[in-house]
Amino acid sequence: MNSVLEKKNRSDILKICGGRPLKGEVVVQGAKNSLPKIMVASLLTKAPCILKNVAPIKDVEIIRELISALGGKVQNIDSTSIVMETPKMSLVPAKRLEDFSGQSRIPILLCGPLLARLGEAIVPSLGGCQIGTRPVDFHLSALRSLGAKITETPYGYHLKAKKLYGNKIHLDYPSVGATEQVLLASVLAEGVTELSNAANEPEIIELIAVLQKMGANISVDLDRVINIRGVSELKGFEHSAMTDRLEVASWACAAIVTNGKIFVKHATQLDMMTFLNKFRQIGGEFDVKDDGIFFWRKSKDLKSLALETGVHPGFMTDWQQAFVVALTQADGVSVVHETVYENRLGYVSTLNHMGAKIQLYQECLGSHFCRFGQRNYLHSAVIVGPTQLKSAAIHIPDLRGGFSYVIAALAAEGISTIQNIQLIYRGYGNFIEKLVHLGADILE
């Protein structure tokens, strides 16, 4: 690694001189929204579990440390594969667990494995990106339905259960986290658990596939109903994680905004179809190969559109931030209606500071009213373009918003200084190295 990269990887500040098209190849590995959950699933068994296609991201490191704190061990097989093993496990002290939960929301998913193996678990306050209210209510309600006794404590909640029992559980909203919680808690419960209005994102299906490899009995219906028939024990697994479709979309948007051409190795069409349709609609183009996808701008002038985020198979909320940067370069008026997280559009003020013309509204500016309508949340955006973006001093507020700022800086006139880039490492491995490889002008 050259001296510039070494300095940038030690720093929390990134300086970008915009105006260069990104061209070349990037390799995308396992999904940030999948890898940590699969690692948590390994806690359901004493047997060794092998996970491949592991990306060098911060969330993986957090769970690696958490497994070690529980008494297990995580060892590298090679640069992209790990083996996890927890023949013995003990509770992490509440204060120590708070250190982990302050960095990520994943620790709440430990409840199922801990209750199954130790009969008790701790739920601390939760961290992660501040993009909207993501309460633990769904999680606690589901665990209570399965038989957990929950006591509120000064540090959070203390859960106990000699045994969990299957039950019928309905989610008011198809929450990904709550669906993962029920899956991880019910696979070793006694009896059958029926989960209705469940999330069905590809990362959820992958977790189900891993649990099935371990010996779980899980069926998925087309009407968002998942049935889990509990088993007495689970075995280890060997699994190669799916490619991160969120990172793929980010590089696709970087290609179209900078008027470059990027080949994203390991990108898969099946998990990207909704994004690919919208990408082509605004003037982007792509070419699907056996080992990845090429992305570039086909039309000189990008086209505006109306867009709503939604649960799978809709347009992902994690796709919209980078896509909004592309819409600032589209001709006309675009509308984005965010229906998943109420504060997900908080990042646009910085884009406006960089020259974008984006107005936020409380109304549901989409084809249907969502749960945030008439609740004083600025969850719809009107984007007028194209506008010339200019450099700025930027502070990253969250993971996806942060990468959208990087894309904006790549297209802007002048030198942008971006602070708090450590947040981006949560979901984008070696991202500065990738930027340099694609021809970005990264300054010392």
C-alpha cells in the first residue's frame, strides 16, 4: 500500500479533488447486512462454523470481538474466510456489552442464542446510524411471545427463559431486525413458530438458508409468513456469503455521477433487479457478465423520475442516498418518498450546501400514504436538476449518507474535506483503496 493510502487508512479525514471520472474494476465481497447475522447464528451451536467471502468491514470486527468476549473464538482461514467456534459461552457484563451496542445494533440479536444456551440474555441500549427510530419493542415483544421473562434494568433489559416455546407472532411492520430476532430465537424453541408479515429481503433468505444448513426446519410462504419448527440442536455450517448489493449500487451511482465506467466484480443481477430498472430509467446503463456487472452513463443528460423506497422487493432505503446524488444531475424534477425510516433524508442539507436543489416535505409525495404521513417527519424530497456540485467541508452523519457525500465530492468542483469517514468502514471494506484504483484524486 502506498504512503497516501497508509495515511488515509489511519486518519478520519478524507480530501477529494472532484472532476475525475471513475474507471476500472472494484471487487465487492460479502454483504454488511448479512455477514454479522450469520456470525451470530454460529452461537446457536458448539460446533465449528466456516464463513467465506467475508468483507474487511468494521461490523464484522465488532461481532468478532463480541464472540471472543462471550468465550468463543474466531480465527482466519485465509484473507476472506473465518472459522467461528463457541464450545463454551458466558454472558458479557452489561457495561462491556454497552461498548459493543454503542457501535452497532447487532448485539440485540444475541438474545435467541443466549437464551437457548444459557437461559438468560442482556439487551442494552442500541447504537448504529441515527436515521430514524428503530425501537427494541418489536424484539422484546417477539421474545416475550416465545416465553422470555423480561425485567427492565438501569442498563437496559434482562431476559430469562429456561425454555422458549413456539408461538404465533405478527409484526406490525415487516422489520428486518425483528424477523431475524424471531428466526434466531425460535429455531431451538419447542414447537412451531408462525411469523406473519415478516421481512423477506435476500439477506433474510440467506440467514434462513444458513440455519437450514445447521439443521433448522424453516418454510417461507409467498404471503410473508415464515414457519419455524423448532429442533433440539443445531450443527455447524460452511457458507459463502452473498455479495453486498448495497455496495454494488453505491459504485453504480458513482459511475453515473462521475460519467465513468465501473465493473463491479461479483455483483449479481437477481438481487439488483429493482435498482437496475431505476438506474436504466434515469439514463444509466449496465452489462451483466458471469462474474459481475459493468455500470456507466448511457445518456449525456440524465432523466428525472419519481421514486418510493420500500421493503423487498421494493427499492431499498439503503439505495436511495447515492441515487439521490445521481438525481441532482438529472434534468427536471425528481421526487423521492422515503417510507422505511422517518429521518433517512437528513443528509440532504449537506448536498444543498454543495449546490444541490433539494426541498424536503412532511407530506407523502408518492403513490400511497405511508406510516410517516401527517406525523411531522420530513420524509419526501423534491430534487431539481441538473446542478453543478461544488466542494465543501463535510461531516458524515451515517453510513449510507456518508458514501453519498463521497460520490458528491467526486463530482464536485474543487477539493472537499470529509470528516468522520470511520463510519463508512462499517459497510465498505478498503473503500479508499478502491477509490484510488478507480482514478479518484485523493489528496494527502
